[in-house]
Amino acid sequence: MDLSNVYFVIGTSYAGKSTVVKNLAKKHHGIALEENYHDAKLNELDSREFPNLTYTRDLKDWHEFIRRTPDEYVTWLENVKKECETVELKMLEELLDDPEAREKKIFVDTNICVDTLHRISDTKHVLVMLADPEIGIHRFFDRPDPEKQFLYRLMLEEKDPQAALDNYREILRRVCSRESYDALLHSGFRVIFRDENRSQEETVTMAEGIFGI
């Protein structure tokens, strides 16, 4: 693939990845592949080839999802990321088969891992965005988006809601670990740190500087 017009954004939760991808695409009349863009292919996936991505698609009782142990959840999530990478790269390849799309800048909020990005791209086309891991742990249920509120309601329906919440907090601590943060920080790509005093426009300008656009 010719990825010269493709700009990847990776990082932690609450760092502003989705917002900067949308804003960059709007400003530069480009294409935004937004958070979890692989969901568009979810209904087409074979559960034998993508057992982790299709787990939630085929789930009959969502209470099973929140009852998993932190170890089970983290293992599943790591496998989801690997499967996402396969689907997302395929979708990007399909998009770049369109001559009109190839002429535009494409901004990607992606699950593609650091090692793969080093193989297929470079430091002028990859941006890491980081927020303090504690934000993801303590503010997870503060967001109004339906998915998080759905999970929160499921936990309140459990026989022991506090135990269910404590279990999920431990899952978040594993997912939002300092180790994961440090791996991204030292990935070899340029970093933008979350700053609540910085405007969206200022963040876009910083991203443009890193991407050289």
C-alpha cells in the first residue's frame, strides 16, 4: 500500500484521539477513519477466524461480559487488538483502491500496534496521544456514551453491584496500566499529552507540526 497520505493516531483513552482525527479530516478536506472503524465489517466476520472480535456480536447474555476476571478480560482484549489490526489494514487497503480516496489525506484512529506501524509507516505519519492512566480508571463511567452507561447499568443489576464494579475497576487498572502507557511513550513516535487547558485548535496545530502538514 502507498501510505504517503495516511496519518495514524494511537494512544490511551481520554487523550483526544477521536477528536483530533475528526478535526484534522475536516480542516484538510480529508477522510476520517474514526474510533473502532472496523465495526463496519463486524457483521461480515467469520467467528472461526475472528473469535474475539465476534465475541460481543454473538453474545447472548451481556452479564457474562462483565463477570469475566481481569485476567480473562485482558487476554481477550489483547487478542481483539490483533484481530482488529487485520481487519483495519484490510479496510485501509480497500479504501486506497479508490483513486479519489488516494488523493486525499486519510486520518486513522487505529488499533494497529506499534511494531506494525514501524514496519509500514514512519515518524512523520504516526502520532501518539497520551492521558494519565488514572483518568481512564476513575472517569470511565463519567462519559455519557451509551456503551459505557450500558455496562454500568449491567453492573448495578448484579446480585452484588459493588463487587461487580470493583471487578471492573481492576480490569480498567490492568488495561490502563503504567506499563502500557510507558510502552507508548517510548514507542519511537512523537507524543502529544492531554492538557485540559489546550484548545482543540491548538491540538490540531501540534498534530499538523508532527505530521508536517
